[in-house]
Amino acid sequence: MSIVSKALVFATVQHQHQHRKGTKIPYMVHLLNVCRIVAENNCSDEVLAAALLHDVVEDTTVTIDDVEKNFGKQVAEIVRGATELDKLEKKAIEKESTWRERKEHTIYFLQHEASVDQLLVSAADKLDNLRSIVYDHKKIGEKLWSRFNASKEQQAWYYTTVATILMDKGKDSNLLPEIGREMIDLCENVF
């Protein structure tokens, strides 16, 4: 079985009872969309596997060590780059990080530390999230924002900042500024 097929089966089992926030859409749809975005740009099988697994540490009981054991160091490093620090460490934290603190950490990581592969998976993840927001906003309007732990204005700040970073990282990959530009266009439609 290829590493991509193995990741697909693994992710399906781990996310089998999960749905997109506030919907009945199986969570696997998001993971397949993220994988499709990177697959359309001739990424390696390891990047495709990481795209399918990018939320497994954040949203299930799987640890980053489990990912490395099952899929290797390269896939685990890409998944690590797509996982919020609090959830990566899976430890009891005296004070739970706020939404803003978690997003500031993600922004810093994307801007200063992320490898091209980590940026690609994170960018595809954010793009699919934003596409879903735009789609749902067209269907239900401003009620959409009650699904989230952050306001419409906070979401606008986050996605616009990530898009700007991706456009600035264009020297590393042609895909990054393309995703950044699409994100800016989507932000203008919904925020």
C-alpha cells in the first residue's frame, strides 16, 4: 500500500465520527480537499500523506510520535508544522492559550520557521477553510460567525495575515503566492 493510501485509511479511521464545524459534512471532505490542492501541484507522496494527516494530532488521540512511527520523520515534521502548539504537546496547560495567542504562534511559525512543505500543507488547509467559510456565508449569512471561537473581525485579521505571508514566500514556491492571492480575494468576499 502506498504511503498516500495508508494515510487515507488512517485518517478515515481517526476522523470517522467528526464533521465540519456546524455542519453534517464529514471531516474527511476537508482532508481530501487539502490533499487535492497539494496534489494538483505535483507535490511528493509524503506531502500528500501529510495533507491527509494534518489535523490528526490536533483533533484525535493520535500523537506526533504515532505519526512518525507509522509514516516516517518527513511526514511527521510536516504534520507538526500544521498543528497548534497546545495540541501538539497534549499536556495539561495551566492557562489555556487564547485563540489570538494560538494564531499568533501559527503566524510566527509560518513566517519564520516553516519549511516549504509545511507552508504548502498549511496554505492548502487555510485555503480550504476559507473556501468553506465563503460557501457557508453565502448559504446562512452572518449567523456563520457564531460557529467560531473568534469574531468575524478576528477571522479577517488571521486569514489576511496568512495570505500576506504566503504571497511574500513566493520565492520558495509558485503555489504559495497563488494561494495567498486566492485567499485575499475570498477575504474580500466574506469579511
